[in-house]
Amino acid sequence: MVLHKRMQRRSFLRGAAGFTLALPLLESAQVEAAMSPPKRYFIGFAGSSIGFPGFNYDQLVPDATGPGYDVKRALQPLLDLGIRDSVSVVTGMEIPWGDAGNVPPGGRVRKWHATSVAPIISGVRGSSVAGDEAAQGPTSDQVAADVLAQDTVHRALTYRVQAAYYRGSNGDGGARGRISYRDEGGTIVPVDPIVSPRLAYESLFIGFVPPDAVAESLAVLRRRRSAVDLVLEDAQTLLPKLGAADRQRLERHFDELRGLEKRLDQEQPPLEGACELLVHPGDDPAIGGVVENGDTNGYAGGGAYSNEQRRAELLTDLVAMAFTCDLSRVASMMYTMGQCFLNANPLIGLPSDMHELGHFGVGGGQVGLDAMSDCVAWHVSHFGRLVQKLNDTTDLDGSSVLSNSALSLLFEGGWGYDPESEDALSVHSSENMSALIAGNAGGLNPNGGVHVPNIGGHPTQVLNTALKAVGVDQEMGEVSGVVGSLLG
Amino acid sequence: MLTSMALALATGCYTGLGASGDGGTEGAGSGTGSGAETADADSASDDGQEIDQAVLDRVGASGLRRLTAVEYAATVYDLVGVDVDAALLLPEDWRQPFDNDYTTQVVSQALIEGAELLAADVAALVVADIGLREAVVGCTPKSTADAECFRSFITTFGRLALRRPLTAGEVDRYAGLLVEADESDDFYAAVDVGLRMFLQHPEFLYRVELGVAVADVPGVFRLSDHEIATRLAYFLWGSTPSDALLDLADAGELHTTDQIISVASLMFDDPRARARVGRFHALWLGYEQLPHGPTLAAAMQAETQALIDRVLFDDGSPWQDLLRAEETFVGATLAEHYGLPAPADTELSDWVPYGESGRQGLLSHGTFLSAMAKVDDSSPTKRGILVRSRLMCQDIPPPPPEVNVDDVEPPEGTCKEDFYREVHAQGNCAGCHNLVDPIGLGLEHYDHRGVFRTVENDDPTCVISGDGMLDGVPFNGPAELSDLLLDSGTLNGCVTKQIYRFAMGRSELGPLDRAFVSSIVDEVGSDVELDLMELLLRFVSDEAFVLRREEEAE
């Protein structure tokens, strides 16, 4: 991969009415051979617990600690992908809980769905207001982007694989469909994920000029730029006419438009080495409809599914290439939403949704535990695929991109005591939580992939660890501490 | 001219022709932007007319409203005749229960890039289709860089897209896009850029309201005729004002109360009004997205839409008749689902009488009965909340966070009905649950799919009584509940409030908003039969409807 300073697209011609037209792409800037590769940060989220009701163990946590840990069913993809020794497993963690008004730092309220998401991603205790599941602080991807993004084309990629909520009237999942929040002057604002792989592709490769279609691509860029230029001018003209509140709203819109303008204007890295223009994904898979709970025919028929398998693959490829081409250094991927009603049948061959699998959707006992473990494994497989890709991509310094990255996979729940139902062995529990962390940025994983029990620690400490590894000197919200043995 | 415009209004056609906006009004930029005048409490004037303080006291705050995904798609279809599923590319609109609460809208990279890609898609579809592009452009270019034709396109389409005539300066600037035609040696390349630009324009994506400052009333503005046209169109049609509606605005004929009433009355004849009223009900009563497979969900929604069409539009009957209907529109499959006789022609849907089934009106539709269901069964509590909060507009506090509301199952050997009656009605839980559970228990004969049952799903030995209570009055089933609600005197006020929330794009109402609602309810009456069309006319003809108040900045 070649890195070079970002340049503004130069040499515009002025048209008769003052519009700009771009000349063909200039030669890329001088390679700065002395530049060290940037650090990359990734957080993946799985809307799934890892255990099964009635079981006092799961099929994720290895028996052995340290390197060379034994791989159980839920982590089988790590072996299949040949990356077990690049991925550490941190286990035995928990999120404390409390009743409204008494939620401990970094904790959640007693009610389960979906109150663990907010403290995991932000480190700030969840809201005590019933129904408010939004993060109460900025999330780690935004914190990382503040430091790492610099002049990259995309400050942070925010993706979601699960295309819809698939249940009831809450079509977009609300807070359950988001894991990225930023701080806007003291107000925590959700960041909408890109769900459409097509849009994610178009967004990521904005401005790329494939060598076999230079004229056509430049023409399209020119038109895009012309349109956005005019829109920006008019937005700027409109702003002072608005009242203060509306001005704030439009300024935010204007800021994002300027971001688009900048991305249209920036010179893209040359397509050489590992940096390549991926094949266009085409139209997005259709959005699946709702399947009634227990309707095995509906699940078997493919409802509640929008080819999330392909979506995950496409979005993973984009993250990998974004890191490779230095288009972005930060990415978040919400594989599945909190309380995930995604149809598991196309993924693991069981006619139920992921949430119901944890509630005897295909049966109890070992069958149920295996089903939950296979769902976990599906998430692990996509996370692992990203790890593998980055491991196989050479970075500027001759090492791999993975060696300059920190990647984490967090799960919505573990297993154990559920204070809501008072069941001792429930999947509605933030006890016995696990997380995966891969990459070697900043000396992360000095002993390769290891199993590290972090008994009683908070899952967000894994994010703290990843942030520290990439040089972000900030811990998340109210959760302090790192998994020290994972830092060199 | 009014007659021809009325016809055009009624059909809602994009004619491609309209009044030239060249050098017309200043457009939406005519407002001063912020009320800097100091208040003079003794007078307030609007175009020289005094505005009654009582009117000012019911002008709620309003802000920049972005088109929802559904509104975007409808707007694009009406503008250029192209079908796009905007929800695939735009961030989702939160349901509160309405999808158009502007106070929840946020801006993101996903929005900006989704809007750009959508604009590109629409432009490509239009340019690729000879018929569409001829309709949109409105003239045939005589050359690759036919400036006159391009200028005409900019002027005409721009007026429709931005919902106001363009200024001369804007036309000049946008006409400069013709340079793309030279670059590409293709006139329609310039059209492509023009379409992309208009569909990303802030005045397309957002409903910008500036208006004219009301003298001596800081922060209050009277909408321009074009802004009134836009408010009317998105309220009654969920889409952009038509060419004819804009013509009326251009001519200053959307200014007085009589003019607005006249136009709005004609707008009800448009099919979009039916769809809009249907959508209002679906979002309001929680059945816009149903927890069923697509075939059943579609059949149920068609059933309820048919009732709305018939009662409110075809028959012009009171809104209350939605709760009184003694027959329903179903096909053979849905009829069987409900246990009703099939239509005479089993290949078609038709009206089927309820007979002695105990069903009556909308509250016995699968749509209503499915809303707020639990995963695999009905929830008496949630149904009661649905009735109290959505139909009676009563505030039911959420459960304390420490209470388990998920997967609540009766202990083995305990019937669900007994569990709800005995467990929920105890201790600290009783206060809230006694408000809602008795209502839901009265609907328990109908499961979460609207199917009639006599015993509980999980235990056939548990016979369902279906005995419910609303504010101390017993009932059994949706027919009797409907009758109680009709007698409760709460429906008119609640319908009016919900319409206000939908119309103004705010879920949370402040004192000024409530004053607007109250003024209408006081005038219409709480216990009378409610003519929904008249109510909507009352809305749009209120002096406060054409005023806006700026929000406080955060």
C-alpha cells in the first residue's frame, strides 16, 4: 500500500457561468517512505448473549488460559480461518445493574432488553428513564476518530449488517439499531449507520477513478461536484434567514454537505498494491418481511432476512479495504441489533430467529445451547474474516495491516443471574460476558491470541485496551482500566 | 381558471406546465429570519390585519422539517413519475408513533450520502426514459446546448421541486449547469445535474418556512402562500404541492381563510388524501408494521383502509362510524381467519357482515388487535395501554425499570386471566395496571392475530371470560368496548390531538399546541359526531395554521 498526503483535486476550469470542471486525475504525490502506518480501530457488536437458559457454562469460553487456548463451538471459525493465534478472548466480565436512579457507574437498569448496549459502547451507565436505551456518552469509535481520523477521507465508518428490526412496529430498532454516538457540544447524538452495502460502497469509493473508465468516472464526479457546489452555496444563503434553532439544524446539514464536498474533492489513493477498487456490489438484497414468532414455515421460507450473510461479507470487505487504502482508520460494525429477531435459518439452518433461539425456539438443553453457540459463531466468523483479511494485507512498514490495528467484538449479553426474572441461569444476564480482541497495534496481544479471564471486569475495558493500543489516551465513560496483560 | 385549477388539484397531476416563476416572488427567502422586534403588547398586525391575541396564544413552535422517507418517495413520484424506495437509502424515521417528528431528526453522513445517491438514481431513471424526461424537461432541445429549453426546465422544475418560484438570480445560476451539456455533448447530461442538484437542495429535503414577521410580535411569522401550499400538501397528501396548488400560491389565492378552505376541500378528492388519512390511522394506532407474514399483514391493512375509505370518504360518515361498522372488507382467507363467512365470490374481497360474532368496527380488525402484541400472544396490559394512550390520549406512566415486563408467564397451573387479575392488581402495581389490564382483558377473546378463541393458547383448561371494564363499566369484546368509548366523550379530543401531532410534526405538545387543540375541540364539541373532513378543514382554516412561531435554540 502506498500512503501519501491528501491533496485537493486541482486544476479546475471555470465554466461560462462559473462552474468548476475537473481535469483528469493528477499524478499522485510523492511517497513518504518514512511515514509509519496509521493505527486502525474497529468495534464489532453482536446482539446476542452467549449462553443458554439453565446452563452454567457456554460454548465460547476456553478451558485453558493463555496462548493456544482450546476452541469451542462458538469460536470454531477462528480455527477454520486459521487466526486463533491472532485473536484474544477475554472472559468472565460483567456489567453491574441497579434500579432506576441507582444505576452504578458503567451499569444498566434491571430490565434486560436492551439495556446492556449503552454501557458497553460508551462506558457510561444507561439511562434510568424507562424505554431510553440510547448511549449516554460518546462511543469508542467516535472517541478513536477524534484522534486517529486526521485527514482521512472518512472520519469513521458506521455500518450495520442487520437490515431491519423484523418485529412489530419498531421497524428501525430505534436505539437497538445503533452503536455509534457522538458528543455535539455536550449533547449525545446518535450517528446513523449506513445499512445499504451499495451506499457504503459508493460512499467509500467516492472519487475513485478506475483506470478502465477514466472519462466516464470523471464526468460523473464532475456532475456530482457541480450539484453539491450549488447546493452548498444555496444552503449558505439560506442559513442567515433562519431562526436560531433552524439555523442549528441546517448548519449540521451544511457541515455534512461540506464533508461530502471534501470527499468529492480529495484525491483518492492510487489503485496499486493491496489498495484496489472492489467490484460494485450491485443492488442491495431486498428487505425481508416480518415472520411471526414460532412460524417455522415463515423462517424456513426466508422471511425476517435480507441476506445478512452477503451484507456482512460486503461490509467487511469495505472495512478491510478502507483500512488498507487509508480511507478511514476507524470503523464500527453492528452485525445484529439488540434483541435480534434476524432469521437464523439461512445462517445456521434452524427455523427460528436469533432471539427466540435463546428462549427454546428450536428446543432446550444441548440443542438450544448449540443453536445459541452457532449464532455466536456466525458473528465470530465475520469478525474473524476481517481479522484474516487485515492479517493478509501488507502494510506500509512491511508488516500486516492487522499488526497496526486493534479490533474488538463485543456481545450484548453473557449468562447468569437475571435480576428482572430472578432466574439464576438466564441469557438475560450481563454476567459471564466475553469479548474478542485482535490486532497488534501499540504492542497489543504481545503473546498472540490468548485466553484472558478478566473476572469481574467490565466488557468496556476491552475497548479501553484497544483504544490504548492505538494511541488514544482516553478511557470510556465511567469504566476505567484495561486488560493489562494484552498490552505490551 | 379556478375550475381548471380545481380539476388539476383533484387529479394531482404533474402537468409539466405552470406559471413561469421567473422573477416572481422572492421565494421563501422573504422572511427576516428571526424576530428581533421588541414586543408591543397592545397590537399585532398581519398585512395590516389585527391578529387576535387568542390566535397568537395558540401558535405553537415549528421548525425545519425534513421529508420522511415515505414523503420523499411520494414527492419524487409526483414530481417525475419515478418509484423509489427511499427507505433503502435514507436513515430510518423513528416512529413516535408518527414518523414525522422533526424534533427527533438528526443529520448524518448516512443521510447526506443517501440523499445524494437517491438523487443520482432518480436523475438517471428520468434521463434514461424518453417519456419521463420529456415530461420533466417540458421542451425538446433544439441543440445540445439549447439554453432556452434548459432555462425553461430549470424554471419550471425548480419551482415544483423547491415549492416556490425561483428568483431570477437563482434561474441564472442554475441555468449555468448547461455547461455540462457541452462537456458531455448531451443536453440531458445537464438535466441530470440539474435534477441531482434540486433533489439535494435543502429546500427540497426540508420544508423551510420563513414567512413574514408579524409586526410587534417577536418570533411569530405569517406563512407565505407558497408555504401554506406546502403545509397543506404534506398534511393532506403527504406529498409536494401540485402545479395547480402552486399556481394558486403564485396568484396570491392561498391567503384568506375562504381560499384555504376551498382548496383543501378539493384536495380531499385526491386519492392521496385517502392514503394519507389511512397512514395517519396506521401510525396512530400502531399497525403500520404488523408482526405477521406479508400476506396476512397486507390483507389486514387493506381491510382497515377499506373501512376508512368507505366511512370517511365514500359515505362521508362520522369518524365514530369506524368503531360502529357492522361489516368488514375481507377476502376468503381473512374471513376464515376471523371465523366469518366468506364473500360470495371467493376470488375477491368484499364486505362481509359481522352478524353475531361480537365484532364491530375497527377495534375488531386484525390491525388493531395485533398492535402492541407480545411475541406470541396478546398482552392485556399492552392493549389497555393502546386504548388509554392512543384512543383516549391519557398518559400512562412507563413501568419502573426494575419491573420485569418481558416474557411474563403465569406460574404453571395458573390461568393467564387469573394471573393478570390477581398478580398485577396488587400492591404498587395496582395503580397503573388497574387502569389498563381490565381493558385488555375485555379483548382477550381475540388473540394477537385477531383470531377469536374461547380458551387460552397455552392451556385449554383455562376458559377465557372476556370480561373487561372501562372506568368501572363492564364490557365484553370489541363491540361493547367501542360503544363505551363512543360514549366516553374523550374520542373527539384525542383524535384532534393526534391529528395535531401528525400535522405539525411534534409528538410532545406544549401549552400553545394544547391551546390550538382545545380551541378546536371546544368549537367542535366533545360529544358530537365527528366529521373528519370538517375537522381537517377546521384545522387548516384556523388563523394559527398559517402562522408559525420560532423555536428557542438549544
